[in-house]
Amino acid sequence: MRSRGFIKLFSVIFVALIVAYVAFIGVNAGNYTIKPVEDYIRLGLDLRGGVYVLEEAQGNVTPDAMSKAIAVIRNRVDALGVAQPVIVQQGSNRIRVELPGMTDPDKAIDVIGKTAQLKFVGPDGKVILTGADVKDAKAVYSQGQMQEPEVTLSFNSEGTKKFADATQKFIGQPISILLDDKVISAPTVRDAITTGNAVITGLKDYKEATDLATLIRAGSLPVTLKPIAYQSVGATLGPSAYKASVDAGVYGVILILLFMIAFYRLPGFVADIALGIYIIINFIIYAMLNVTLDLPGIAGMLLSIGMAVDTNIIIFERLKEELRAGKSLRAAVDAGFNKAFRAVFDANITSLIGGAVLFYMGSGNVKGFALTLMIGVASSMFTAITVTRFLLHAIVDMNFVKNIKIYGA
């Protein structure tokens, strides 16, 4: 029994240390590389500095038109070489664009807001047709045995005639497709196409086909955008705010760890281990979801750490009550967790509901706060109910400590 408890405790701590090392340091063994989670977590504009632009679509705008406009903006921003931009729809007719590292808001507005121009250009350099002649573009798989990704195009009546004349003239030669004067595809004409339909082949994968179809559709349905707000965030504000937030988080966590050990003793030590695992889980989820971490997001993360500690406190207070009532250690642990579960569950569910409402109804930094809060609440409930309970059972099985004072009672 004692050896089984020791193996449980040692296994959890050993696995947690290995995961922490891989998550925060990374692994580089020959061709096998795992990057640390910080490489996957994006810092928000308020932490890195850059340009923030809020664009509003004019006229009667449909959801499909907004998604196409976002695709065009993303293509333009990628051409600028901006690392990890944030381009999201805000409300029904607005697009928020954050460009870290960029310093000129006028240039950002000019690049983002100009009307998209889609052109089909022949090998002689002359424009055959434009996006106004394209009726639709879809990503599909070919009907043959290979099932290769391709893009199907359909033209309106005028576009059908123009394309038929061009493909008959340029058989065996490429026709380039340009979006904002950038070549996005240059398929070679195999036969004259008179049906008003065309197929672009030779694509790498289905994602490339989907992206190309989206860009072509976006070019055929330009959306007029008007900047209604913009801001340039200084390069010195972000790093200083980030450092202050990190320092506050580190000092706060250290004080929490010391408080839990001082007040709850052995269970407090167990809670500290669970809290470390909780933090590891949080950052792994951030990396998996490619979370953009801004100052409100950091605030949500720190708040969720406090809630994780509250969950353990509720459980340990129940445990102390059961020990004072004369129950054995194992019976007190089980009863404490069972009686605390309802309160813990209700508190966390209400927090998740509040976070979900903020995420759904809010925008911008409010969404960042709500997302990190929801992730933290969900992972804190998991670690408190499973990890803390498992570790306490392992310690009870070791049968080294029988004095209930060591358990805070």
C-alpha cells in the first residue's frame, strides 16, 4: 500500500516535470523538434506595439461578403510581411485589423481599404476579363481516380464569351490570375473553353484550393471599407506593460504557493503541485488554440489562477470538517471531495456562463479576457477534482503522516 502511494506520487511529479520541460524549453533531437509553447502564443498589439485599424463596410453587406473581404485583407497583410496579424470580424459590418510591428497607420489604411482588383491576363500582357466577369469559384476534388484538389470557375454571359475567345487564342499558353496585381495562379490552357466554366489544377492540397477559391470570389465581390478608428501603439508601452504583467503574475503565484503551504500544510503542498500542473495545461491550450495574449487576456489568466486556488480551498475546508468529525484520512478525503463537488461545480459553471456571454457579446480585448478566463476555469476544475484528489489519495496510501494537524485540521 505504501509503495503504491509512493509510485503514484512520484509518477505524477515526474510526468509533470517532463511535460513542463517540453512545454517551456522545447525539444530538439535531430530531425525531431518540439518548439516551446511561447512560440505558438501570440502577444497582442498592446504588448508588442503596432497599428490598430477598425474598418466599416459600406452599404448592404452580407456575411459572405464580409468573409470574402477578410480573405482579401489577410492576403494583403501577408504581402506586407507583418508577423502574426489579427484580422477578425467585429459585429455585422466591421473588421478589426491589428498589425504588430507596423508604425504607419496611414499606410495600413491604404493597404487594407483599397478595392480588390481581380484580373485574368493573357501571355501578351493584356487583360482578358476581371472579377466582375466571374460568377463563382469553388474548391473541389477532381472526378478521376487520383482525386486531386482543384478550383472550378463559372463566368457570367459576358465573361463566358471573353474567356472562350481567350482560351481558343492561347491554347498551350498560361493565363495568369492576378489579385491586386499579384499572381495567385497561372494555369496553362489545354483546350478552348466555351461553356462558361473553367478548372484550375496543379494545386498542392485542398487548403490551397480553398484559399484560391476564396480569393477569387472575394475579388469578384469587392467590399467598400471605410476606416472609422485607428491607433498607433508605441513600441515602448508594450514591452514595459508585458514585463509588469509577468512580474505581477510571478510574485502573485509565489505568494499563493506560500500561503497554501502555511495555512493548509500538506494539502496545501498538494494544491501547489496541482496548481503547477494547471498552469502547464493552460499554456498548452493557449498554444493549441493559437491564443492572442493581450493585457486583458493576462488579467483573465491571473483571475482564473485565483479561482483555481479558491476551488482547492473549498475542498480542503470540507476535508478539515470531516477530519474534525473523527473520520479516517481516506474517508475524510473522499467525503471532503464529494461534499465540495457541488459548490465547486456550481461556481465554475456560473463563471463559464459569464465568460461565454462576454466572449459572444463582446469584441476585441473583451473576447481575449473571456477566452483566457474560460480556459482557466475549465482547467482549474479539472485539476482540482482529478489531480488534487489523486495526489491526496497517493499520500494517504503512503501512510507516512497520520497526524491530522499536518492536514490543516
